Amino acid sequence: MNFYSLINKSNVANFKEALVNGIAPDRGLYFPTQIPKIQEELLLNLSENELAFELIKPFVGNEIPANVLHQIIEDTLCFDFPLIQLNNDNFFLELFHGPTLAFKDVGARFMSRCLAYFSKNATEKVTVLVATSGDTGGAVAQGFYNVEGVEVVILYPKGRVSLIQEKQLTVLGNNIKALEVDGNFDDCQEMVKSAFLDKEIVSKIKLTSANSINVARWLPQMFYFAFAYKALKNQGKPIVFSVPSGNFGNICAGVLLKKMGLGIHHFIASCNANDVIPNYLKTGVYSTQASIATISNAMDVANPSNFVRIEAIYDGNLTTLKQDISSYSFSDEQTKIAMQNLLKKAQYITDPHGAVAFLGLEQYKTLNPDCIGLALGTAHPCKFLGVVEETIKSSVHIPLKIQELLTKEKQAIQISSYEDLKGCLLT
Ligand SMILES: *Cc1c(COP(=O)(O)O)cnc(C)c1O
């Protein structure tokens, strides 16, 4: 399959090029030249891994042999996506049982293994360079850990990520190098951008990014929407997903799956106070503002980069887009009350992102009560331990793998300028 740039359609890349480039040379996002059609009845009889294979195969084409792609899928899907029933028609779809307890594990694992395949016979190593404000870094570090032929350099802002997040970045070692930047997330991102534009660096090392707009992180997110749909379809009611959305990559993968032919009824893009998209769907006016800090901070995104892909799926037609997608915004106060109510009424503990998803589902259901609703749980509550425990006034279980992680020694290189980064990359 080829992918074109959403800025200039004549910039075309195959799957490998789109993966390695990350973003098109004109800085547009890559989008598939055709949207494959699937036959639901055939797919839903398959096992989960076979189903995932059939969904992703048209996008990868023959660039990765079938047996290798099967293995990549098996490695990617090494954990479960349980459905937790809250009451008759409402569920949480928990996506956080992977190595870093974040749904981003799926995309990061798939991308890392594809990149490893493509760089297998390369003489030079590929260096993945990323800046993280928290969760992305951990998923990328774990996804690429010990993947042959790939070095990973992660920049994170000193003192601004949680203890668990920092450990996830810094204790692995081997091919994972963590750089603790004396600055904020924007400084980290600025340094990464400068490195990609630095002629000396790109002439000496092969750099690639692993951010969430990469097609190899975006597309595999279809898998768990399909698994949940398959599990609940027999109940005979319309199925709706509420997705806690920041950069809109996750929901965009679900929407693509619907466009490919899976009978999902509707999507809800649930947002925190960063409400550009809810406002856009309400007023038709797209106006951005600076991002607002909230307790669901992985969604503190002012200008969601993947929204252009959703518009492309609907050929820019806002009316048809709105038939399939609703979007609402919720305050931190509402989010906390939802966390408390979920514990009280359903004995369910969720992190703030999951609570925002649940709020979106509730709001949609006030007008559309007769459907099966799934709220996506994108992070384990222990990843936001402070705010969760303070809000629900009870303690959160910390999984064994995280307890072990916390005993390990942090290894990070302190840097404070672009020259420092350059030094690290070139040695
Ligand atoms: C990244 C992230 C999101 C937002 O996902 P997008 O694909 O950027 O919309 C939601 N919740 C958590 C916990 C995240 O880490």
C-alpha cells in the first residue's frame, strides 16, 4: 500500500518509507491511498491474531513477508484487552495490561518490530530519537528494548514526569539511552527537531522518529476496537466507543476501521478542557488556543495532529463526520466526581483519562440510551497514583512489574543544551 502526504498528494511513500520518514518531506501526515474493504462475517470467525493480520495486511502489502508479519502481530499482542462490565450495557475496555501499562504499548511494539525487520540487513544502525512528556517515552523504550539494529534516544524534562514514568525510561539500559533535559517538554521537542534538521547529524547517523503520527503506531490501534466489537456483536445492539482523546490517533484508528466496513455504530471523542474539537463539531469554527494543563495530562493537546486524518476519512465533509463522531469536553472537577462515582456505584477504579471517556459515554447515552457503550481505559490507575488516590480516598494496587521497576536504579545522562544532545548522538 502507498501513503500520500495530506499536504501535497503527489508526495507518496510505501509502508517502509512512511514508517522510516514518520512525516512526509512537506511535513504532512501520511494517509493510505486507498481504504481497504473488509468483510465482517469472514473476519469475525477468525482468532484475534488472524483478525489483526487481516486488518493490517493491506497496509503493509508485500513489504513484510506473511510469516514475519504474523510473528510481529504475535509479539505486539502479548497481553489481553479485557472488557469489564460496569452494568448491563456499559463496559470499560482496558488497554493497559501491556509492559508499560499504557495503550501506547500496542503501537510502539508493532512499530519497533517492523523497523527491526526493515533494518535487519542494513549495515548502519537506526537511531530512534524521541521527546516525551510522559507515557510515550516508556512505551517506546519498552517497545524497542533489545530490538536488534535499533538505538533509542529519549529526551524527557527533568522533574516533570512521574516517578514510575521516569523509571520506565531510565532503568532499561542496553540500546535505550535516556537524556534528562534541564528544561520543559517544549525544550526537549525543540532539540529533537533541531537534530532532524542538522546536516552534520543526518549525514552521520540514520535518524527516525517514533511519535504518535507514525503510520506504524497509528494503524495497529485498530486491533482492539475489532476484538471488542467481535466480543459484543452477538448482543445485537449498536456498539459505541468512547475514546479519551488528545492527539486523536487512537480514535482515528477506530474510525478507519468503521470506514473499512466494520459495523461499529458511533464514536465519542471525549476530551478534557482542551476542547478545540468539541467546539469545532459544535460551531464549525476551528480555533486553537494554548494547551491547558489538566489531571488527564496525556490529553493536554491544543491542536490534535491526527484530526486531519479523520477529516480525510470523511473527504472533508463535516456533516457526515458528525453522523459518526460526537465530541464532548469535561472539566477536572467533573472528571474527579466521575472517578468517585465509578468506585461507589460500580466498584471500579479508573485513571483520569478513563474517567473522561466514561463521562463522554454517559453524555452520549442521555440521548441514545439503547446501545452498548465501551469506554476505553488507556492507562492503569497506578500511573496517575497521586491524583487517583487523593480523589477516591483509597489506595490503588500497584502491579508487581511496577513494584520491581521502582527498585531499579535510574541511569540518565543530564543535558542542558542542543550541543549536549549533539555530543551524545555523535559519540
Ligand atoms: C496518549 C494518551 C491518550 C490520548 O491518545 P491520542 O491517540 O493522542 O488521542 C489518552 N490517554 C492516555 C493515558 C494516553 O497516554
